[in-house]
Amino acid sequence: MAIPIQGTQWAVALAAAALLCMLGMHTYGFSLSLPLFSDDVLFVRWIDAHKLSEIWTSAPGYSYYRPLALTIWKVLALIQHGHDAFALHATVFALHLLNSVLVFALLAGPDPTRRPHLAPGFSAAVLFLLFPFSYQVVPWVSALMYPLVTTLILSSLLLARWASGNPWYRGLSIILALLAPFTHETGVLVAALLFLLLITDDPPAPFRQALRYTLPHWLCSVLGVAVWLAVPKGLGQVNPLDWSARWQNAVYLAQGLIFPLAPLVQRALSLNLGNLSTIALIAGITVTSWAALMSRVGQGKLVGLAIGWFTITLLPAWALLRPDYVRTSPHLLYQASVGIALFWAIPANLRPSGHLFSIAAQGLAALCVSWAAVSGYRFIRSRIPLYDQVRLAVSQLAGACAGISDPILLVNYPQWFAPQHNTFPLGSEGVVLVPPVATGLSDLLWANAAQERSIKGIVFMEPLDKTPWRFIFPGVGQVVDSDSLQDALRQAPHIIVTSYAQPDVVLRDVGGLEAEGQMPPTNYIANYADKLLLISASQKPEGDSLRITLRWYCTAPVTQETSVFVHLYDSENRLAAQADGYPLLNMARMVSWRPGDMWRDIRFLALPEDETSGRYILKIGLYPIAGGPRLSAFSPTGERFVDDAVLITTLELPLDPRERNEH
């Protein structure tokens, strides 16, 4: 049996742990500023609706039985009187850092006859920390159970290895093994992993001795399976004998094992062998060749530990989950990433005799570990812009919905973000923002802003087709055409539109139908052809734009498609800027308006970048889309406006920087 690190080895171990924490903070520190999103918001609802006792006795409406992880979430909510996103993200992040340290301790721990294996242990810990598919674990609060169960398993194994002559370590190891299945169903694998660790140790434990030593852990696993089967939950049925599904799962999971070879796999796809066949071929050749090479140079036990760990931890997912779920769930590889990390860190354990062989071994180790680490690091960091969009979309949603009444119509709000090009051939590499449930938008707002609102999402493709964006962003809700959109606009007094005309997602309140069946107002600014009244107009700076709010009243049906123009003229009456289009950010067609309607139309006029100092005037009018003269514009006293353009205000440009920033 192994013994704990002693003496000066502790200093080395602490230094390694500090380096891992610093690397982890640099890689994943961004997650601490993220909101709750995706399944996070469903967990918030579920936890608030259930007592602690209910979390342990059943899982109604929830597909799995994972009470320990949910208890931690529930206790944090009780302590903080709510769900604090920072505290929840910090918990997941801290567990990931702890797991990297535990991987180092488990794989670097010495046996009584030789010095500690610091190099392979530290290398494996770095690769575990930077495993690319963990991008769907560390920043996701709903993935709490994955790092937590990994912490329990690694801690149980580590204490079991340190338990020689210390019954307290052994007893604590068994307790952690008992808790693991109540965190995540894969916690039942702790006994199998401990057995694997013992028989691949140096020297390996005999099979019978390993079985006797792990017997209490096996009992814990059996108990965990029994409880899991007994507790009511909503898990769907899967056919384990669907070999087509098992093949697809196997290939996707193998892609995770050979993640450093992603560029090679992408190039090989040009052979047109099919994604599954190409990945399977490269994975088979790579794993077989690498395992044979490492075994030939005396690292067969580490090869067995790495491949065995990978296989054991992924066996349940491979056998019991649907391929469509597996392909969109990189987090399933989190526990397996311990074995994957070790698989590529094995060269760091080479200690050949002879100066030249030693240099060659060190070079191979440095190349393998560095290549794998850089691959993982670059992939994770390339996801940060996606998470930035999640953060912006949530914060702007909360800001746009504050202070307005229900119901709210949200147009083109993103369901998820994904890069234009994938690094890996199979699976999803994006970030889900809104959970795929009917109340997803309302849940998202409630979880992050404590606003209980009625929000409906729709997708209007016309502006999206005209605005290519740097990420893929499917919208939330039913796709509607222009005619159906007009009906939808009448159902909500407040319309919020997501714009993708900028590098970052932008949400804007664009107005809405304030009232129907109203009597004509006596006070107004202009009468357009006895069909539309401009009741009021106001503007205020918003960054480098003017936010212009117009209020319209429909006196008679508009018989032809009509557009609003907003023109900014300089002192020499030259057009300096304009914002033309239908009301409500070019969505509301006036031909669909009804007499008695009162609409609020918010427009954004981008100020000219090369503006010269001086006085500018703002004018508003209407014109038919098909061409022809502008709609005649008259004042309340019957005087016709020059050029049928109503002067709204004059302003001095450039605006005071303080005034720009104020809004």
C-alpha cells in the first residue's frame, strides 16, 4: 500500500497545487461572473419547490436521483436567502480546482520503495484541469454533481491508498464511497475504480487481496444501486441492445480520448469515409499504437489504469443514454478525463537509462503534455466569447424587462450560441442559454433578476437573414412570417427585440401597442393624411445614438405599405443621419394597424461619426414603400409642414460626453 507524502515532498506538492490553482484561475476565472442559464434555472425552480426531506426521498419531475448535490444547492439558498450566481459558480469552480489537486496527489503518491511520481502526476493534473470538454462543466452550475462526485471518488481512492496502518483513513474512505452514489449515479463506480487502482499499482496487489480490501466499497456501491432503483424519478426508457446507438456513443466518447488529435481528424474527413468511421479508425490506430508503445517501454500498468478508468467511468453513459443526448453532453466525459489525462501524461513517467534515451524520453513527454495542454487551453478559452454573449443576453434581458408590464414579447432572443466552425467533428460545442421548456424565458429572468414575468418568444427570420453574425444563434420560440408577426405584436404591450447588427448581442425595447379602441386625442404634433396622428416625440442620448420615442394614433386604415423616416439635418440642411423603416425596429406594418390603436415606437438614430460642431434639426415623416409623394403632414392648426417633414427638435452636436455616458 502507498503512504502519504512526507517531509520536503510536501513543499513540492504544495507548490504544484498552487500552480494548478493559478492555472485554473487563469483558464476558468471568467466563470465566476456568469449568470444562471440553461438547466441552472430549472434547478432553481425545482429546488425552491421542494423541501430538504423531499430531495432525499424522491425526485418528482426530475430525471435523476442526486440528493447530495441538490442539498448543497438548497443549503446555500437557505443561507443566502436566494440563489446567488457567484456563490454557485464559485462552488463548482473550487471543486474543479480541488479535483486537479486530487488527481496530482493520487497519481504522484509514492509507494514505500521509490520516490514520488511528481512528473506524471503533475502532468496528468494539468491535462485534467485543461480537458477541453470540461468547458460544459465548470461554468455550468447545473453540472455541480459531476465535479462533486469526482471529488468524492478521488478522495475515497486517495484515502484508501493512504490507509496502511491507519483505520481512520480507511473508515473515511468508506464513508465517501457511501456518499458518492447519492451525488451522482456514477458514484457506484468507486469500488471498481479502487480495484483497478490497486491491481495496476506498482507493485500491483493480487486480485484476491484487492477484492478483500475493496469489499466495503463494493457494499457501498450495491447499496447505492439499490437506493437509486427504489427512489421514484422520471428517467426515460433506453434500449441497451440498440447496437447502432451504442456504436454512435462509442465513437463520440472515443473522440474525447484522442482530443489532442482533433486537427488530424478534421483533415482525415476529406477522405469521405464518414465521420463515425474516420474517428473510429483514427482512435483505434492511436490508442492501440500508443498503448503498445508505452507498454513496451515499461508503462503497461499506467496504460491499464488510464484505459480502464476511461472505460469504467463511461460504461453507464455508453450503455444507457441516447446518442442525441450524448453528442450534446460533453460533460459526460468529466470523470473519464482523469483517465484521458493520464493516458497522454504517461511519457512523463519514463526513466530510461542512458543520457540520450533520457533526453529523448523527456522530449517526448514535454511534446505530448504540452500539445495536449495547449489544445485543451485554446479550446476552453475560445468558448469565452460564447459565455460573454450569455452574460450580456441575461443582463440586458433583466434591464429591458425592468419597469414594464406583462405580457412581454421577446423577438429573436437566442436559444444558444455556437461557433461557426467546430473543433471536433461530432457533437455540440456551443453554450445553451435558454432551457428547452415552455417557460424557459420566464425562468431565466426569474432566476437572475427575481422578476416573475410572462414572456413569450418568437423568431422573425427576415432581419436575421440580412444580418450575418459571428456566432450561430437559433432563436427561442415559434418562427413567424411578417403576417403572423403583426398578430403577435398586438398581443403584448411591450416588444423587446434582440439585435445582431453589432459584434455583441443587444436587446432593445422597441415599443408596442399601448391601447386599442381609443378616441382620437385632442393634443398631437402632426396629422398625416388623416390616417395617422403623431401624438408625441422625445429623444435622449444613448451611447453614440439618439433613442427616439414616437407615439402614434391610427385614425383610419392605412391602405398602402408605409414607412417612417427620421432624418437629422445639419445647419446647411444636408442629411447627416437617418433611421427609416417600419415602426418597432422595422417589424410593425402600419397597414395592419386598426383605427383607435395607440402605438409606442422606439427608434435608434446612429449619430454621424464625422459630425461637425453645430446645430442639427430632427425631422419625422411618412412615405409609401412603393414610391410616390410623402404622406401630407399638417399641424393641429391646419398648416402643412414644409416637405411634409415635421420638425421635432434641434440639438447641438457633438453631445457632451457626460450626457452620452449618462444613458
